Amino acid sequence: MIYLQLLWSFVQIGLFSFGGGYSSIPLIQEQIVETNHWLTMNEFADIVTISQMTPGPVAINAATFVGVRVAGPLGSIVATIGCILPSCIIVSILGVVYLKLQRLSMVQGVLQTIRPAVVGLIASAALSLLLLSLIHTGAFLGLKSVDWLAAAIFLICFILLRALRWNPVLMILIAGAAGFFCYGLPQLL
């Protein structure tokens, strides 16, 4: 039964993840945290973080991680297949149709109106993850609830990525090291 639930949940995610990547995060959150209660919000944030750090699309990586967490190795295979199956079918069909109709203004108009919705989905996911990373769990929103160290790490990484065009992989390594020294090492001592 759990395999069918995993398959169906990730088929829905794969079917409605327009724009792919980060725009799928709210859909994954809704299925994994809110509907099926397979993970807590903090566990989900960890899965998204790991999914972003590993090679490959976020949704597929998340499917694999959630599948293995919920139902073991077979669960990861089922969830991953569920995530990619709709895309394989839809892209194959749309590829043929698009090649025949790409010059029509109606097709260009539809694509142009979908873009802002995808940006909204990405912004929603980014804001949710940002708040989860910077606000202490269960704390009332206010200056006292902000994790100022996490905020500083975020701001420094943001500036180095956007203004100075540092390599994102290098930023992940630096942020991971900063997190270890600031959060992990004091707990070990």
C-alpha cells in the first residue's frame, strides 16, 4: 500500500511540476509534509537541502530520498519512477506537437503567461526555506526569533554568489564548513 501511495504522490508531483526544479518544492512539501505526513517540515527542509547539493534535478533527488526514508530502497525506486513518468510521457508528446506548432502566436502566448506563475512558485519555495532557515523553530516572529548567524551566512553567500559571481559549489562547501564550525562543532565539544 505504501508503494502505491508513494507512486501516486510523486506522479502528481511530476505531473504538476511546471517549470521543474525549485517550482516543484511547494508541491513536494504539500504531498510529503501536509497530505501524507511522511516528514516534518524540518526533515523536509533537510531533504530539500540534500537534494540541492546532490547532482540531478531537485524533484527526482527528493523523490529518491523520501522514498528510501518512507519505504526503503524499493520505495526510492517507486517514488523516482512516479516522479519521472509523467514528464517522460508529456515531454514526448509535447516535443512532437511543439515542433509542428512552435510558430503559432497562441503557443507563444501560452508559454509567456506560464512564466510568471513559475517565478511565483519558485519565490514561494525560496521564501518558505529562507524563513525556515532564519527563524528559530516555534518562535514568535520578531527580532529575537531570528538566527542572526544563519542570516549572516545567508547574506554573505548571497553577495558572493550574485555580486562577485563565486562558484555555487564553492559556496555550498563554504556554507557547510561555516555551519559545521558554528553549529556542529560546539555540540561536539
